[in-house]
Amino acid sequence: MSRTRNYSQDTLNVMERFYVALEACKDSKVINSVSEYCEKNNIESAALYRQRKHRERGLFEIGWAVPLIRDCGVSARWLMTGVGSMFAQ
């Protein structure tokens, strides 16, 4: 069971950009679905969906974002700071 967590504003911002990038990758067909993304990357999809719905849940793992950077071309700089383009050049 997840616990309520007081995330810092920086973490909340990274989390928000993560979900924006995940949807952008899905919309542009870089990934077929969030479920498939989770399955391919050993991410518990129920946790990802619960965290997206309730941001205060203590489920978010930065490791969820690694495949977006490694496999989908999302810029690590943008993901962590919000600076620059969402996708690496």
C-alpha cells in the first residue's frame, strides 16, 4: 500500500514532465501504450496509474523515466529541469 508523501516542488515538476513526455511519446507512436511501456520496462502499471491520479502518493520512481530518455529520445535535461526541448536533438 502506498503512503502519502510530501514531495518537493522540484520532484512534483519532474513527475509532471514525466507524465507529459509519456503521453507525448504515446501520441507520436514512439510507444504503443502506457501499459506496454510498463510491461517492457518492468514497471508496475497500477502504481504508475495510481501515482498519476494522486500525485501525493509515495510511488513515483525516477527509474520509470530512464526508458523515456534511453529509448524514446526524451531529453534528460528537459525532464529534470524543464529547460530546453522535450526531445533530445
